Amino acid sequence: MPDSCVDEYSCGTAAPLWLNGGHPKVKDGVVTRAVCGHWSNNCCYFQSNPIKVKACPGNYYVYEFVSPVSCHSAYCAEVRNIIINNPTVTPNTTLAAPGIFYPFGSAAGDTRNAAVDDGSSSVIPLLSPFLFFGRTHQQIYVNNNGHLTFNQPSDQYIPYPFPANGGPDIIAGLWTDLDNHARGVVSYHQYTSGSVLTRATQDINNHFPNLIFSASWVFVATWDKVPYYPISNTETSFQVVLISGSSFSFILMNYGDIAVTGHQLEAGYDTVNSIDFFVIPGSNNGSFISNLKNSSNVHVPGRWAFRVDSGRNTSNNNIIGLQMKLSSFSDLTQSGNIESVLQQIKQVLVNYHLPSNIELKLRKRQKLNP
């Protein structure tokens, strides 16, 4: 537990609590320490209930916590690794976010969304226009319930399934009923220079090796340890990263730890009239989504990458042939079965970077005995 002042709105709460008086030594035994709450720019604006602390051999502490005096307060903690028999791990190292995450939080200069259930950011003017399937957007909104919209903010906490066939352009990192009112942080930052652009350039060239790309703008939106409503002890962490340069636009979706939920949810993107859309496989299954941190379409666990600049302007001359073996039987004389099979094949092809507006048609061929 930190024993110095902690920034307001840290640790998933409005008024974070920290240990006032320092940590004891092993020889001190059990001690009682005051607990301060940071609020109104005063590190010890109020005193919460004191707690007992004991230092233990092995360089760790045991705390006897009691209920805070305010429902808007929560104890802060630094998660530390104490596996000291591993030569590759240094004791007392604060565990970081997944390595695939782009910089976020106060250290990255993020702007925080208000801690309001079903809230949104104010309008965010983009420092560089973002081309999204043929439409150019100059502004964006980061919505607390896990999605980005362009034309107006959204407080909608129950997602509609993609394709919506009539909805707006939308990017859903994990659209569901999230609540950062008491815990968790939703924040964003955009970059036009620096190491983040260098990293984005490397990532896109790795994920799309047939392109020569240089990032000129990056927008990072992060949902850090945000719980589901009304289950405040759950934690969900993910990012949506928009990247552009020249005439190219990309989306990265990065996933950390995500709790299982019974809420409806959706991850992917949809466009006006749903000409282009994509649903990350399994992302609309509340019991499966904890596996998102292991899934990928670019062989990087926890990351999904999409090129999103061009819409349905692909030449009709780009026709490919496909030969495959199916592992289950469907009666393809039934039109409903044909559509189902083609949709499953399309999902696999989009996973391998074919555009989501690809059209699949089944051509019947009769094999005659010689």
C-alpha cells in the first residue's frame, strides 16, 4: 500500500486512500497506522479509519483493512512480485499492463473521462482526419461503455449486434455495461510525434508486411480495470488504437484481463448501412471473452488489427478462387445453409486480412464419371 500521497481519481476511485506514517519493520510487530484520503487538492483532506499493519520476513506486509469512512474512497495498492527465486524477476517490481498496450494513464498525459456511469468524453477534435471505410471523420467520442463514435456521444450500455444495417460508424473495443463511477479509469490521448508513432509504424509494418507505412497520427483510448455494472469487484482492461498515415488507416484492439460476464456485449466495428463490419469471434459470448487476451488475427496474443481506410471501392476484377475441406456436413441444396457456410468462410478470410466487404458466391460444379 503506498505510504505517500496518491493522485485524486487514482486506484479506481475518486478519493484514494494511502498509508500515513510509513511502513513498520519486522521487529515492530503489529502497528496501527492512520489512513489519509486525497481530495480537493489536499493529500490528507480527511482521515479514514486507521488500520493495522505488520511487516513479515520475505519483504511483504499484511494489512487488516476496515471499511472506509466514505463510499467514494478505496484503498490503493501497488501490486508487487515476490517470487524471489526466479533470477529473471526483480522483487518489488510493480506489475505493468500487458506489453501490447500502448502508453496510457497519467504518465502518458491522458485525458480522463468523468467517473460517470454511462458517460462519455466531450467532443474530441482530431489532430488529423481519420479515414474510416471511405468516410473522413474530424472528431470522435470515447464512451465509457467501451466504444467509440464519431458523430455524437453514446450512453447506450446494451449493444446491438453487428451488422446493424442502419446504424452509425462505430468502433467497439468491448461494448457492454461498464461502470467507471466507483472504480476504473477511461482515458485517451492523441499523438502526432514521438516514440508512440515509431511504435505504431513498426506494428503496422509487422502486421501488414505487404505495405510500406509510416504513422503520422495515433489516438489511444484505454479502459483500465473498469468493472461491469453493478459488480464493482470485476475488472476489464482493453485499448482501441487508431493509426493513420498518408492514405492509410488502421485499428488495433488490445486486450488484457477481462472478467466473465452475463451482460450482452460486442467487439468489432460497424459502418453506415453495414457495408463493412466485423465481429471478433467469441466476443459476443460473455463466458468466452476472458480468452480475448489470448486471441488474435495477427499472431500477437491479445491483439486484433484491421485496415479500415477503403470501403467498397475494391475493383470487381479482384476475384479469387478458394478450395477447402469442411469438417462438418451441411445440406447445400438449402439456401439458408449456403448463407451460413459462406458467412463462416468469410469470417475466416477476414481474419487473414481480406477486406470485410468481400463477396463470396458458391458455384455449383458437377463431377461426371469418365
